[in-house]
Amino acid sequence: MELSARKRRILADMGIPVWRARDGAFPGVRVAAPIAAPVAESPAAPLMTEAESAQAPGAPSETSEPLVPPADVPVEGGVAALDWPELEARVRDCTACAELAAQRTQTVFGVGDRRARWLFVGEAPGAEEDRRGEPFVGRAGQLLDSMLAALGLDRRQDVFIANVLKCRPPNNRDPSPDESRACRGFLDRQIALVQPEVIVALGRIAAQHLLETDQPLGRMRGSLHRYRDVPLVVTYHPAYLLRKPQDKAKAWQDLLRARACLAKTPDE
């Protein structure tokens, strides 16, 4: 699929080289039906770093099943039956994590199209997200918006964006296991309501939470996983890419892999 001049400019601004598409991109990658049209050719550089390749040799391929089969997490308080307004109200009033509830400005529910084909999941709100009540609105969010634009997507219309946690952890620390478990029912219900065709886990923490594993990011990248029968692709968190811009090209490959999970649609 030929990229438009606008998308090529966006990719250039992100520091990602553009290759012309040809048949057979991502050899060895098997995705769930329906299969999309071939995506852009991979760059000459290997998909994974040498360290990652040592851990997971060979061409990326779909895992036969999740790294750890996700258990049916019990959802307390009838969350599994809530509609969107009820779920948002339950999140807003939640005090299950006393420390987070006491220190938050507000909860951060999610943003975007609630019937989107794409679902992006991060780890937790930061300071700016806590202030504004929307995920990915700082510098990392600006980079994510650029990545979406390169795919012809918009955060308001084409995707839904959420986090594992709905409250900001103090000092932006990693979510604790107890906090992640407390919020699990909310994210599960969001996924069930959106019914996405593909999930993109942004960063190690989101991927480990969704796949219920402690494997490092390098082991999870480069393969197609599943979250309750929904294809799931793991990529870098935009905040990491701000620190390591040399990995933007690999993140772009991850997004192309996610796009290959979608039914064939005309280029927008």
C-alpha cells in the first residue's frame, strides 16, 4: 500500500526511513484471519537488537498461545455488566487503592472511539494526564499522535487509548501488582465494550499485565500474542522512544505488524 506524501512527511519527522511496499513483508509472521494486505517492507536492520535476538532467535512468528494464558479474572461489584457511562462513573468514584485515590487530581478513564478497531494500552497516567484527565497528553502523547498519524489514524476517531491504572502512581513509579489487580476489571470491561480487532501494548508494564507474564520486553516484541482471542502486539512505550529515538524504526515495524491483523481496508 503506497503511503501518501503526508504520511511520508510524518515518518520523516519521526526519524523513520520510508521503504516502498512489496509483497512478502514480514516473512514468517502469521496473523489471525482476516489477513490484511502486505505491509511496508522491513528495513535492512534486524527486527530485534543483538541482545534480543540472543533471547529469541529466528524470525518473528505468532505464538501458538499467550506466554501465560490469561485467567478469567473475577470482576467484583458487577463491573462486567456495566455500560460506558456506568463504568466511567465507577472508575471516577473508585477508592480501592487508598494511596492513589488520596493523591490523584482525577481518574483517567480513556479517550477515543469506543467502537474502534485499534486499542492502545499504556501503564498509568503521568502528571499531565492526572491534571487533564486524558491519557497520553504530554510529550509521549505527542509522539504517539505522530505514530497514529503515520498510520492514518486519529486518537479521537479511529482508536481507543487506555491505561492499566486509572490513577497516577506517586512520583510516576511503576504500578504495584495489587494496584494492577484492583484496576484489572475496569480494563477488562473496556476491552469487552470496545471489541477491538487488535490491541497494542505500549511498554513492558502494559504487556506484562495483559499477558500475565514477567518476561522482558525484548522477549515479547517481534511476535503476535493474543489477549482473550484478540491479536496483541507489544511495542515500546512512547516515553522510552523519546529517550531512545534510534528504536523508533522498530516501533514502526510493530505498528505495521498490528495493522496486518486488521481486515483489508482502502488507504485513507
